Amino acid sequence: MSRVSLEGQVAVVTGAARGVGELLARKLSARGAKVALVGLEEEALKEVSGRLHSESAHWYADVTDHETMSRVAQEVKERFGKVDIVVANAGVATGGPFVDSDPQAWRRVIEVNLIGSAVTARAFLPVLVESRGYLLQIASLAAITPAPMMTAYCASKSGVEAYAHSLRAEVGYQGVRVGVGYLSWTDTDMVRGADQDEVMRELRQRLPWPSNKTYPLGPAVDRLVAGIERRSAHVYGQWWLRGMQGVRGYLPALIGTVGQREMKRFAPRLQGMRSGLVGAGGEADEAARATHRN
């Protein structure tokens, strides 16, 4: 499929304060897109916006809040005149044994990653229909294969993958294209935060190659940008993820067998694992919710 020039297009990126979202915003801006940054870290969003090459603005918003996101969608259109691209990237993660997990943190992963993505699409679809635009939903290797001690994250990313595929069938006749972006372990605050737990780090290192590596952020985001330019249905941040699609039907049984063995090995060390949200993004989410409650 031929690439569409991003010059003058308006792109919305959620979770844009850091990691994938921040670098994606910079690379879209470098290609001439006007960028609307959405997230929970207002000062960080302001700094990112100030470094972009093109026209930009930022909005403080919780992607799970429908009223807020609807307002943001309206304000983005008023600010830029249209919306051509929406990247539903905002996400959080937690890890550890399900039975000992923090119920609120577990629920929050589902709320942000799955419900927040749906809220984002619901808010912006009317303007995407007007522009015959493109929605890119960021999923994960976790959508393709299950993994022990990642129940919430795998459930949320499997959910957004299925939801985005369903949405593609619904809105395609209106000229809106929907893509799913897949990333393996990529060098972000979220992955570094997960790696701070010794058991999670060792368990990941014992995965088979190439899924046991942490990949640099830049090339992965370059692939996402190329996917946006092509309005692709599937975008793979690492080259080998495309091949995983052909074997995904075998993975639950394989992971079930291998995972039981690994969990037995790690069982004596599982007590006392932190079960809250990981990384700087997780800390920002918890801080924002604490402020809202007070």
C-alpha cells in the first residue's frame, strides 16, 4: 500500500508524555504532522509539546473518562480544524501472581488499556469519519501469546486487539481505517519498571529467543510511523512479530506446559512481590487518581 504524506495532517497521541507515545509524537511532528498530546503528566506533556517541530498542543486527560475525552476531541478539532489520525497508546501494566495481585491495580490495567482505548475511539470516531481518517490501536505481543504473571496485561491487550478488529469491520465503509500495532519488549519506562522485580526479569530472560530480548525504542516507533503512513491494518514494531500470527493457535498449550514448569521453579521466591502498577507511567496514573480522590 502506498504511503500517505503526513504533512499538514492532525494526529492525536494518547499516553504521549513518555515512551512510545512521546517518541511517536516527535517522529510524526518531524514529518509535518500537527500533534495533539493527551495524557496524565501535564508538565511532561508541555515539555514534549515545546520540543516538537510542528504545531502542537497538549491536553491533561484520563482516557477512561468519557466526558473528558469527548471534550478533548471537540477541543482538538476546534484547535486544528480536523483530526486525521488517532493513536490509542495510553497503557499501564502490573505483574506478579494473580492470586496475590492488588485487585485495584489489576482492574486499572483493564480500565486504562481496554476501556480507555474504547473511550478514546468513541470520542474521536465522529471526527475521523469526517476526515476519513485512521485509528491505530497499540496492542502487544501479549495479545498474541499468554504469559504467566501477566494476567491483567495479556487480558487487556487481547481485548483491544479483538475490539479493534471488530471496529475495523464496522467503520470501514465510512472511510475510517483501523490498525493494530504490536510491540514486543521495548525499551520504555514500563518495561524497565517491570524489570526492577528480580523474578519478573529472570522469567522474561528465560523466554525463547527472540521474545527474551528488550528492543530499542527508535526502530519500533519508526515501524509504527510507516504503518500510519500506509494506514495499515497490522503494524509490527519488531520484524519477527508478523511470523507469530501464524503459530499463535499453538501458543496457549505451549505456554501452559512451559509456564507451569517455570512457575514451580520460581514459587519459593514469589512471596512479597510488588503487585502495583509498574514504571513511571504507572506512578503517574496512581498519583493522578489519588489527587482526584482527594
